Amino acid sequence: MPQLNFPLPQRVTPLNQRDREDLPTGGWIEFEDFPVTIDITAPLLHSLFVDHWQQVGVGHMVDGSVLELELNQPPKICRLYDGYLTVVTEGWHLHLCLEPHRGGPDQRTPSELSQRRLVSRGALYRRFNAKGQPRSWGIQFWNGAGVKMMNLFLPNPFVGENEDLLPENRPNLDRLKLYEQLRCIYVLGEADLPYRENPLKRPFISVCRSSRCNGQRDWQPVHQAVTEAVEAAGLDIDVISSGCLEVCKMGPIVFYSGDGRSEEMAQSTWYSRVTPEVAQQIVTEHLGEGCKVRSHLYPPIRPSGKAPV
């Protein structure tokens, strides 16, 4: 049976990097950087969206506009696919590139574009007013071109539960606990990471349910066959269904995430034209024994023994 665990370091090695951005209206933003390898961003973001979803806002801030979204319940999906973290709520979803995006099984994404999309920097921040008083707290990400990407808003001690402003001299300092906890773990490296294994590297097998993919073919019997085979084999692997898996018109499509062990060895597997019988074979031979079912691989194997790139 293939090895499926992805252990994490116990603690973050601090970058000891602090930066200041002066604001044209007075005041400044203080940034304290943390490493942005997948071993650090995965536990950070998974814990925020899964364990602290009530306390986190998601948004973008640029001159002239601010977008801020809240979670009203735990996300339905918090998962990594082809480099992108996807978080799905009842009303909206987000994508954030945490590993190089290959562009699906055909690897259509140019290397330069892949690097530009990738998170290259992350920092906890505090925004100070012109009097030098901190007034907001959060997390900022930058892409490979140095452009600010998505940011996460953390609880503000000057804002009440109903978004009402509290009296200036009566902040709720308990609302700073999450920021302080994150700083201790990810910036200072003084506390352990919240997981022993990478939560976004937990293997999963997915069946495409997209109507674009040979819509006349029913994906549900394939999903049922995968579910039953995984349960019968006693494998600790999530079985899910998903939207388009980027192999259109060749369904049903099955994707398995558990082959790659690092960015350099990212070898997730797509299967095309899967029947319930082939699904059983995939679970038994690939997931159970580590031997891929070559006759249904996508891209298909050439006579030379290599899949086309």
C-alpha cells in the first residue's frame, strides 16, 4: 500500500523579517513575514477556514475598493487541487495558488505564468493610524510578481459582534487572541504547528460530475463503485465528487491526488472513460498497490512508455 502521510515540521523557522509601508493619509502598515512553503501555508489556512471560520474575513483591498466576505458556517470544501487551494461556502468560493499550477493533466500553464500566480510572500499585518495606534489586523499575501493578492481580516478589538464600533476606550482585547496565537506560531516560531501532518495533502480520489464531460454518461455508478472499493480495502482516503477536472468529453473522469510527495514530484493522476469495473481496478491496483491502471490513464501512455506532455 502506498505511503500516504505528509509529516510537517514541529515548528516554523522564523524569517525575522519586518517591513513597514507608509500610508499617504498618515499612519502605516507593519508587516511581519512568515514562510510560504506548502508546509506552512497549508496548516495556517486550513486551521483558519476549518477551525476558526467564525473569526475570519476574506477580501481584497486596493485604492478605491474593498471587498470583504464572511463565513456564516464551516466551508463545504477546503481542498488543494493542481496547486490551488479551493474554499467553498454556501454563497461564494475562493481560489488561492499555494503550489505551482500545472494547468491540468496536459500541463498547459507556462512555467513563467505558474510562478507569477504562486504565493511568493505572506505576512501578518497591523494597520496603524496617524497617532501610531493599531486599528486593524490581518494576513496579506503577494504573488510572484510582487502584487498584493488576497488578504484575510482577523478579529478587531474595536469592532463588536454586530460590526458596531466599540467606544474608543473600551476595546475587547480578547479579540486579539487569534492574531497573537498566529504570530506566536507562524512569525516567531514559539509554538507548535496545529497539525502533525499536512491537512491539504490528505489524499483524495474524485469523480467528475460535470455535465460538459460526456453528459449522457452517469458519473454516480462510478462514484459508488469507488466508495465501496475504498471502504472494502480499508483505505484512509477521501472519496468526493467535483466539478470539471479538465479532461472534457472523455468522461467519466477520476482524479487521484496522492501520488506527489513534493512540488518536484507532483504526479497526481487522471483517468478517463472510467466504468464501475475500472473504478474497482483503480482502487485495488493504484491506491492499494501503487500500480497505475495504464489502459485508462490520461494523458494516454504512448508506445514508448511515456505520456505526452
